[in-house]
Amino acid sequence: MLRRIHLGRLVVVLAVLAAFGFPFSQPLRAQSDLTPEYEVSHDVVPFVPTPTNVAEKMLELAKVTPNDVVYDLGSGDGRIVILAAQKFGAHAVGVELDGKRYEESSARIKELGLASKAKILHGDMFKADIHSATVVTLYLLTSVNAEIRPMLEKQLRPGTRVVSHDFKMSGWNAEQTEEVTDEHGAVHTVYLYTRP
Ligand SMILES: C[S@@+](CC[C@H](N)C(=O)[O-])C[C@H]1O[C@@H](n2cnc3c(N)ncnc32)[C@H](O)[C@@H]1O
């Protein structure tokens, strides 16, 4: 009888774990770089890469130098992180939620010999510790920029440059706006802000 009750409990516990996920199946994260403080935790934007010439313009507008620490929030295939480290000599960090893109971009960084300058964190950008950033790059949506703005205002030091591809940061005044035509003739807008 007692044995049957214990067995019943075990079945219930296993059913709950199966429904809500096993704790050890969560993606690995660099704990020091992610904080549980920010509760939004979902895929908020699909992967659409920034064309290389537009990414270059973003980093040029922010006047990225080897002294900078560049964070790309939602780093996709890592192209902005790689460009910032490879062409501008900066330390660069991407934060990417999608496991496959995290794996692929991390492998690419290793392959290019950039591991001492660039890395990708696997996790939710809303939980990232970006205090050390001197430049932040974004290719999100206007609504997502509005969601992430409080985090930027809380963590970034005044003077940090924030560059957004195609989507404005409402409530902040863009210091510079540039239009860039990609190789297919599409026009992209790049907005440069300085953390007030
Ligand atoms: C439009 S793509 C931009 C990729 C890259 N930054 C670029 O400009 O080429 C947005 C990326 O954000 C990622 N993403 C969406 N929600 C996220 C979240 N909550 N935390 C981290 N990454 C996220 C998506 O997986 C996608 O790769």
C-alpha cells in the first residue's frame, strides 16, 4: 500500500518535470554575465542579419576603437561581434537566445582565431550584465527597443554609444541618422544615440 503511494508520487513528480522542463535541460550560461533580475525571457525578434556594409556603418558611426567593449544584443550569426573584433579591434560580446546560432557563431569565432577578443553568451539579452559595454548594437524592433530601454538606462554608463539598425529608441534623441543602401538596393537607416 505504502509502496503504491510512493510510486504514485514519483509518477506525479516526473509528469510535472516533463511538462515544465528538467532543470538540467536549461541552456548553459556564463552565470557572471547573466542576472535573474530581468524577467522577460522569450524570443522577441526573428533572425534577420544586418547586411555587412550596414553593420560596418553602425560601428563606424559609433567610432569603435580597440579600447571599446561592444555588445550586440540578439547577436544572430555573430557578424557584428566578429566585425567589431576583426576589423575594429574591439572586445566584442554577443548575447543570443537561439542555441543553434549560439553554437555556430561561437564556432566561427574560434575558427577565425578571435576567441581572445570575441565571445557569444547563450541566453536572454534581458538578463545580460552589460555594465562593461562602451558600445551597444541593436537590430530588434521599435517595441523591443522600448522594452530594453530601462535595462540600458540602468546598466550603461552615461556616454555609452547605442547604435540601432532600422528601429528608433523612443524617448531618446538620435545624435546622428544615416541611410545605407545594401547590395540589393534596399535602404537601411542607422540611428546613433549616446546614453543620456
Ligand atoms: C534581427 S536578428 C539580428 C541579428 C544580429 N544582431 C544582426 O544584426 O545581424 C535578432 C536576433 O535576436 C535574437 N533574439 C530574439 N530574442 C532574444 C532574446 N530575448 N535574447 C537574446 N537574443 C534574442 C534572435 O534569435 C535573432 O538572432
